[in-house]
Amino acid sequence: MAKNRKLGRTTDQRLAMLKTQVTDLILNEKIKTTEARAKEVKAIADSIIALAIKEKDNFEEVEVKVVRAKLDSNGNKVTEVAKSKNGKDYLKVVKEEVTEKRQKDMPSRLNARRKIMKKINKVKNSEGKNIDLPAKLFNEIAPKYQDRVGGYTRIVKLGKRRGDSAEIVLLELL
């Protein structure tokens, strides 16, 4: 007997579908899908959330020197005129050095972050910037469930789909 459901797909298609659905569940906190898919996604999502809860406070604050472009009041880069070796003028961006506090993951949390990234997809927002889903797991979702021992997701049956009578369910984070 197989360990997991085949879901009528080849292995690579099945894994890609599950990865996408787990990503959508973490991003939107609920998805609508068939019952068999939901049971598979639930197992993966619960293991990811448990890992995030275990490692959520495992970091240290460090001060880092950052060299970046100086910005004016409008948010544009400040430039100055400079001369090249052959005597031509060009615009040079003015740099400033700033110290920032950043979170540095301890080795076990870094390992957890990498395990999480194996099971979810990279996501971009509407402006084209990357959304850091592991950070969302560590900073938003894990503190919400830190007192729970398990069962971070719930499956609610919605009824049968009209076309093929497949059982449709709502999978949501509690």
C-alpha cells in the first residue's frame, strides 16, 4: 500500500501541485480544493508550521554596516559631478554608511528555513517584489499557534462539485 495519495498525477506533477497549494494556504490562510488534495496539503502544512513554531525564537540581533545611496527628500538618489581619468565629467551617486540591526538566524533556524523553502514556492506581490513566506511563518503564524500541540489546519466540507461530484472542502488555518 502506498504511503501517500497519487491523486491521478505523475510524481512531478503531484509534487508541484501540492507545493503550490501549500504556498497558497500559507499566503491566503485558506483554500478551496478536493478532499483528497486537502488531506495531503494538511499534512505538509502542519509539519511546516510545527517546524516554524519550534524555531521561531532561534535568532540573534546583530549590527551590520550598510553602504547605500544617499536619498533626497523625494526619494531620489543624490548625485555629484566627478571627473574621469581622461578629463570627462560624469554623475556619481553619493554613498552613505549606516549601521542597521538585523536578525541573524542560528544554524538550526537556517536549516528550518531551507526545509520550508523546499516545500513552498517563491511568491511575488502585485508590485513584483518577493514575499518572504518563511518570515511570515516565523513572525506571524508561529506566534499564533505556539500554545497548540498540533492541528493547525481545519477541513470544512462544502459539498459536491457539480461537474464530477468530487467532494469540495475548505482548508484553512485555525
